[in-house]
Amino acid sequence: MIFSYVHGMMSKPLQLQATGSRHLPGAHFGAGLLFTLIFLFGIAQVFVHVSRAAAASPFTFQTVIDEAKELSKAPFKSPKGEVPDSLLKITYDEWRDIRFKPEKALWRQEKLPFTVQFFHPGLYFDRTVSINIVDPDGTVRPVRFSTDLFDYKREKVKSLVPENLGFAGFRIHSFINTKDYQDEVVVFLGATYFRAVGRHMNYGLSARALAINTWLPGGEEFPFFRKFWIYLPTSDAKDITLCALLDSPSLAGAYQFSVIPGKETVMEVKSAIYLRKRVEKLGIAPMTSMFFYGENTSVRPVDDFRPEIHDSDGLMINTGYGEWVWRPLVNPKSLLDTSFQMSNPKGFGLCQRDQNFEHYQDLEGNYENRPSLWISPVGNWGEGRVELIQVPTDKEIDDNVVAFWVPSTLPEIGEPLVFDYRMSWHYFSDGGRPPAGMVVATYTAKGKAEGTRKFVVDFQGGQLGTLAPDAPLEGIVTVGPNAKVVEQQLYKNRFTGGWRLVFQITMENEGEKEKQNVHEPLELRAFLRLKENILSETWSYVYQP
């Protein structure tokens, strides 16, 4: 473009000068032509200088936004084939044995507060990502792949690796637990999946940049990161920032993550998404977790000594209308897809409320140390819904729970969709949410009479602990159509200082005493009220008869 433009500028004046030469003496013509060439050469030099300056413009998040917008205008190009089939056919043990050499970690020799290690493609990881470093002046330098960075343990596997293969992902380490050793803080690996931990936590639930058409009949589309840019941290940095370019058949996007590790690891997220084509359902700030069984599972799916097995035990929502909602997770009998419609939510997240080792008895899994993840929208998100999808599973290794925000409307193709938010990876007990009384346990059992079901809900916290046993506290219980409450009690729990709400329901069709269809899920809600004051969050449960 620059060459064509400069060439055009030079050719036109030369033609004009030649046309006028018939009216000039020869010496004057030569001098005039020489002056013109010198002048135009100077112009050309200016344009070349400008072009070089533009090419060397400092990298910013806007650079990624511009690239995403241009990428969305082009046909989608699949990354399949970037990793040789021979590497995709290795066994899990062979892939696991490929270890990054810690001494080769990025910035280890410089003794910076953050270091970066990389993951090797192969097996399930069938694509590579471009990884770049952004210097303080905005200069971008690529990180080159080399087999020297990895210990393969098996020469047969190493022989399958091309020289310029690339990385599958990376993990960031920092002094999060001690001042002497850098532990993992966040991992980006596979599609747009990433996980983070706070101080003294084990990895648990995962997050994603975006979810597209999750559990729709046409099948889910999984976007992926094509490129990363990691900013070089300073010697006293408390946070680290990285940008990512997202791609998918339906859209392209730009993301920026600013990671602040600590007791609660915080990630400030900025995003700009451009549609290539219309999508049926777009999930913003998605998170994925596992719920096998908990205290609300009266009949366990397996014969196991552990009382509970889950990475998260509930979905919490701050609606922004003054109501906090707690929906305990279940391992459903069939696919369970539920939503909470609202405008401009204040926050939502999958939480691990139960942090009591005795409730898990798992010395290896350490489920009591799994983080909760809270999403705090920045700015107004408009109309939409928090959607929770729960999938039946017979194994604890399956991530069978996903939650995200679904906007009611999407922009026209070519227009940006912008969602900024804050992610807090924390122990639930340190999160300070909700501000009032909350649900600490949910139990279910067969009711006294045939066809009835008992629910026991324990509330604790806020003002509840200060109330006397004879306080006029009420349990407000509502059930969906075709069911009714047949018995209800509320009393002080002398062991915890909280309150226990017990009620039983029976199923019936409207106007009839016949049992409801056993496959129809039933919505239940309950909260505690003292006169006109609501003292607890809302317990929201879906029961599948």
C-alpha cells in the first residue's frame, strides 16, 4: 500500500513536468527535474518513515481488538492439522511424561515475581497457540518452541515432534503461598479454558472465555484462543496482564486478563466480540464444575465411603433487586436446564460453600480446598439471564455443571459486543457474600405419608444468630404448580445458632388429587422473614420427582 501510494505521487508530477518542458530551456529543465526528484524523494522518505512508525506502534489491547474485528470479516480457518496425528495418538501416560523443564521457565533467571511454563501439544490437545511477550515499550517478541524446553522421558515420543511445533498452552507461577517458592496461579490450556487458585487452594472448577450454543440440539461450538500476548512484569509487579485472540466459526474476539494473585486471586477481564454469523445462544463468563453428590443426595449414585464429592455445591446470584439467590446443585435424573431472568445483575458464581474436611473425608481430592468463583459485572450488562445447566453423570471425573450469562439481544454482525467483569477465585468463607443469612445445608428425604417429600434447609449468619428461639421468625415457602406444602416447621438450631426450616410437599394436579407426572421438575423457594424484614437469601431448588 505504501509503495503504490508513493509511486503514484512520483509519477504524476513527473508527467506534469514533462508536459511543461517544451516551454523551458534545457538547463532549466534539467535543474527543475532534479529539484522535483529531490523534493519527491524527500516526500517518499517521509512516507517510508511514517509506515515504519506505524508498523512499530506500541502493542495495546486495542491492537487485539482491531485484529479480532478483521478476523471476523474473513472466512473461518480451522486449526486442525497443526499437530501431527502421530502425537495425537500417544497414550495419556506418554503425554503426561512430557514435562516442561522448570529451569527453562520464562523470567526465572531474571528472578521476576512471575514466571511462565508451557504445555506440550498431543493427545487431547490438537492445536497450538502463538505466544508472545510484550516489552514495556510495546514491542512484541514471539516465544519460540523448542524440544530443549521439555523432558520427554521417551525418545520414541520425542522423535514424533516437529522442530517448529508450538505450544498447547501455559501456566503462570508466582509467590502466592510462600516467599521462597513460586506456585501455580493460573493455567490456560485447551480451547478457551483456564483455571486459577488463591492462597493454599487446590484447583477445582474451570472458567472459559465464551460458550456458544451449549447443550442445544445442533451441538455446542467451542471457540479457542489463537494467540496470546503476555506483558513483561516489572521486578516489583503485583499483577500480570495478558491478552488473547479468540476465534470460532461463528465469531472472533479479543480478551484482556489482568491477574492479581493472593489470598483471593482476582482477574480483571475485558472483552470485545465480533460475530461472523448469528448464534442461537451466547454464554458470557462461563464456568464449568463437577457435582457428583452432596448432603442433599439421599441415595448416593455409588457405594463410596466419602459423604460428599463435588467441586462446587451451588449457584449464587445477586440479582441487583435486593435479592440474593442460592440454588443447591444436584446430579439430575435427566438434563436440567434452568434460568434466572433479570436486568443488570450484580454478580453470580458457582461456589464451594462446604469447606469442612469431615464432610468429604478425601485426603487426595481435598474438595474442601476448592475455590469458589464469583463474577462481578463491570458496567451495565442489560437484559438477560443467568443460566444453569446440570447434566447427569455416574463418574466424579465429569464436569457436569455449567453456568453463564446469556444476553437477551446480540449486536449486528460487525458491531462489537463488549462485556467487562471481575473474577474472584476465593474460599467461600472469605468472600463476604451474601450479606445476610444464608443456606448452609440442604437435605431431602421421603416424607411421612405416601407420595410426599421432605426438605430440610439450614440457615445461618446475619441477624439469625441474635434471635431468641421464640422470635416471630417465619419461613416463607412457595412451590410450583401441581404441588402443595402439607407440613412446615421452623425452629432454632441449638447446636449452630442458626435456624432449621422443615417442610413436606405432595404432588397433585390442579383441581385433582392425582399424582403429577413424575418426570416434571418442580421449582421450590424459601426464605426467612421477621415481620417485614427479610433476613436471609432465597433458597431456590429444583426437585425432579
